Amino acid sequence: MNFQAKSLIASAAVASTSLMAANDKPNVILIMTDDMGIECLQTYGGETYNTPNLNKLAEDGVKFGNCYSQSLCTPSRVKIMTGRYNFRNYTKFKVLDTKEVTFGHTAKAAGYKTCVVGKWQLDGEVTDDFAKVYGFDEYSLWYLNHKNFGSRFHNPVVVENGKKLTDTKGKYGPDIFSQYAIDFVKKNKDEKFFLYYPMVLPHFPFVPTPDCPEWKEGNHKANNRFFKPMVEYMDKMVGKLVEEVDKQGLADNTVIMFTSDNGTMRGLNSVRNGETIPGGKGYLKNIGNHVPFIARWKGKIKPGSTSDALIDFSDFFVSINDLIGGKNPTDRKIDGESFVPILLDPSKEVRKYTFSHYDPKWGTPEIGNFVRNKQYKFYGDGKLYDVINDEKEASEVNPEAIPALEMDLLNSTMKQMKAEGSNLKVKRKEYPEPNKSEKKSKKKDKKNKKSKK
Ligand SMILES: [Ca+2]
């Protein structure tokens, strides 16, 4: 047998062990909102905003109830794109280390067309070599680098493939990114593609969307009340893209994933299952990092299914590689585990804990490292909380009071992470009160309504 035949057989053997046969490999779209906790979506019990398109996405796919991001933008973005815990590769706020391998690189190497649209804010000074450095063939981005920093909403500053757009006057950033994403899908419908769509919505400043009467009046002044139309515009943009995927006949071979980079902005109140949830961006508590995760893959994922399996933000990198036949780098430690088995059978679980090393080197209320399972959260300073029964982390739990096997795993994982480099002084704050000014204004609204009656 000659060498070529041998290597053909060898590669066939390798291929057959991977989950997807080459011709089954799907397109992947990963949508990630900016600053939106799980309490904002109706499908997760949210009562404040109308999100019909995400309701539909969940009805057509699987909804995860235990997905945890980092508690701030850059820490989450670095983790989701590289599959690694922050202590290994987070250098500073607004920066993605150019030595890192992203899911753009691995998708490109697997023969995929790659594109990123929306928010960058990861220091893209190397514009000429964007594809080489970050892994994406094409892009349409806000905040590509510090020279191109400005509005992301009205009259936005957008750079597309090295060129700053000059015709954005009167336009709305999210519309530009949405259209670019749609055009990318259309253009590549006969190819394999990976689209990463980190949205600019619904991050502050909270300003009118084109659906608000104020936009038409030319009034773009910020006010917290515009968070609601911004969440709803985000939902509309998701719906538009999903509709295009279906229109192009790609529903069966495109995995659409939706998540968020961190919790809702502090100072905003949202109601979930009858309870007022204060925005917790920057907190280590659930309000900072408990995010939605919905995945749709027609014909493969059972519609309307749910999973309470633990999902760590590092898992996206590995899972996307699993779906597309991408290779995880072997010259560095990768922390993610593939959740693809859960997509195909939502009764499965792949990990026993998630881990967060959170030190954004930026002003945030809390800093620290913790390992958690579904019920218990164990911090680097030895404090333990029951986050199912005490989501506010008000009272410590005695480690001896919980099952020894669970405590052993939390302990040994923390020990291991510390040995590998996760060393931080935990900085903790009280759970924030819902914003009183919003409560007051709600009371005022009620009074006004009553007096109108
Ligand atoms: Ca964010």
C-alpha cells in the first residue's frame, strides 16, 4: 500500500470518529447580544419586553437554562472565541491577544467562509491582516479600533473590510449589521459558512430605535425607558436573520445559536416570573452571568426541548469545532467541552461544573474566581453558596452540610485552577437593590393611570 492510500484510510478513520460526516457539516450562526441577562426574554419567564422571535426560536429548538458567561464584555468575548478560561489568555479590557486562536481561525481552516458583524471592541489595529490575525474573511464592525470609536446606533461609525462607511448619516447601526449578515448568508448559501454576530444591542446608551416615535421626531436623547424598544429591536433583528436562513432553504443545515455576553446593565429593572430583577452586569452573582442560550437546527434538534445541563462559555469554541470539523489547538490548554451531544439529545449532560476567573482590570463591583455546579457556587476565598435557594448569595453554606462528593469536586477543581494560575483576591458586594428611581416612576405611572381612569 502506498503512502497516499495509507493516509487516505487513516484520515477516513479519523473522520468517522468525529460526530459529523463531512457532507453533513452544517453552517453555524452564533448571535450574541450585548448586556442582556436571562430575565429579559419571555421564553425564560421575562415579563417586561416582547421577544416573539426568540420565543419562536426556542419553540423550534432547544432552550438551555444553565448557561453562564463572564460578567463583562471583553472577558466573555475572549472566552467564547477561544474556549479558554480568562487566567490563561485575558490580557486587558478591550483587547483580544493576537496570538490567540479563535473560532474564526478554526472555521476558516475547516474550509468555511467566515464573517463577523456587529461589535468588535477588541483592538483591531491590524486591519490589513484581519483574517489572518482574527480568523474572519470579512467584517462589518463598530469599534474596530480606537481610531474608529463613535456612535453604534444613530449616525454610526462602521468599518467594513478596511473601509470606513461614509454614508451612515441618519442610519441605525443595528440595521447596517443586520443587512450585512443577511447578505453574507445569501452570498454563501452554496458554501459552508460561519457567521459570528455579536450585536451592539441592547447596550447603553439607551436611545430611540427607528421604531420609536422619537426617532422620527429627530430626538435621540438617552433615557433608560429606551432599553425596552432596544431589546425588542434586537429580537426583530434575530427574526429577520432567521427568516433569511429559512428563505434560502438553509434551515436543515444551519445551526443557529443565540446567547448574551453578560447580565443586564446595572440600574435597570426587569420582571421575571413575577420578581423584579435588578440589572447585574459586572457582578459575579447570577445577575451578572446567567445568560440565555437557545439553539435551533431543524431536523436535528427536537423542537421545543429544554436542557438544564451546565454550559460554560468556553464550550462554544469546542462545540463549533465539533460541528464543523474544526481542530482544537493542541499547543495550549483548551477548557471547553462540546455540547453537541446535548443538541442531539437534550437529556444528556457533558460537564459537572463551570468555572469563572473574573478580573476584567476595569471598574466592576465584584472580582473573583468560582467553580459552580447547578446548586452550589464555591469561591476562591472558600465561601460557598446555594444559588438555587439563595440566588442573592446572602448566607454562606457550611461545606460539611452538602454532599461530600459534590464538595470534593468543587474543592479539587478550585485547587486545580489555582495551581494552573487562577489566583485572585475575591471582592464581593451586597446584592443590589432594584433601582428605586424606576420603582418610583412605576408608582407615578400607576398614579397617572388611576387618575386618567
Ligand atoms: Ca457586554
